[in-house]
Amino acid sequence: MKKVTLILTVVALLFSTNILAQENTSENVEKIAREVLKAYKTQDVELLKKNASGILKQAISESYFKDKDIKKYIKVINEWDGKIRGIGYETVHFGNRTMQSATVYFADVPKSSDIYVVTLSHSDKSDHWVMFAKGIDKIKKEEFDSLDKTLSD
């Protein structure tokens, strides 16, 4: 009887640890997405660099925010209501490497089936989520709906 109790306790602990890890990932992804949105809104070069991948950090300067495509995203972010509408995940395995992406839905595109998202990525070689490309994108709502709502291994 003690063995059964011990086994059930261990299983419960493993299950709760997995749930807590998942919650921590979602909170971390949301925190970073909010930092990316704030960096665009305030045109904060250093905050954007903090959440950028190594290659992109080189391209971010004061002039980065003058790009016409970036200005469109800044306008959307300035009108954003501050709510995160959802987070979707995708895991891609290539060779012996794994890349995970998080898509953070923050605003609808008026009169369209498109939505605005913050895109983040994370590889098995890093423990930090970073912006994928510009970090802000416009995608089809159906594409977001097809993503996993939890991060898989």
C-alpha cells in the first residue's frame, strides 16, 4: 500500500511540475512579447535588441523604426488595447536540432481574417525566447488557430 501511495505521489509531482513548467513558458513568452510590443511603441532600440536574435541585433538602430513597414506596425501597436488574445506554439525538428516558435496574437486586422502577432523562437541550444525576424507579423487567423496551445517536447 505504501508503494502505491509513493508511486501516486511521484506521478502527481511529475504532472504538476510539467503544468508549472508550461505555465512558466507561457508567462515568459507573454512577457517577452509585451517587451517587443513596448520596444516598438516607444521605439526603444536597446529593449528591442534585448529580445532580438544575434544576427538581427546588428540591424537595429534608430533608423530601424523609420522603415515604412515598421511604421505600419508601430501604428497598429499604438492603437492596441493591451490585451494578449492567445499564444500558439509549433515545434520543428531538423536533424538533431529542435526549434520552437511561439506566436502571440495581440490584435485583429479590421475587416479581414488576418491578425497581428508577435513571433518568437527558441532553439534547443538556447534557453531564451527571441524575436523571429522583425518580431511582428500579420498572419491568417486560421493559421494561428492551427497552432498547438501548449508547447510540446
